[in-house]
Amino acid sequence: MDIEKDKRYGWSVTALTDDTAAWLAEQPGMADITASRQTLLEVTTTSDDGSEETTTVKGGRQTSKNLSIKYICPKCGTIIRATREVNVVCGDCGVPFERA
């Protein structure tokens, strides 16, 4: 795996290397295995007798849906998020948050 540092999340950016994809392509039953989520990588391997075989390896990244609801205080601009409808009052301003 290639691992890179993200400014906000640290060492969290990963990608499947060509060597790893080639190794996965050689493993029995790889067609039914998902190495990661979305991107398809085609890996061509050459056997000792010179024949070539192309295997598709699944890998990559899939974005997730944000299921939170954003609320903003209309007076001071403070932002909060909730996973369901809420009725919240800003502790600093005393006014209800509004759904953004």
C-alpha cells in the first residue's frame, strides 16, 4: 500500500500499489474478493510459458454520504450538526438554532 499524509487527518491517504495489485491478481479466487471499494485495476501477468492473463482487481475509494443535519445560530453564526431533527438553543445568544 502507498500511504500519504493528509494535512487534516494525518497518515490516512492510502492507495493500492501496482505490486500489491499484481500479487492479488495471482491469488486463487481473486475475482470474488474486493480489495477495497470502487476502482477497478487491470493487472496483466505473464506465466513461465509466455502466456499473459489479465485479472481485474477491485480497489480505490468510495465517498460516503453525510447524514447529519447542519444548524446555525442566526445571531453568532455557531454551527452544530445532528443526526436527527433537534430543537436546540444557543447557550451564548439564547436564540434557537436554524436548520441550514
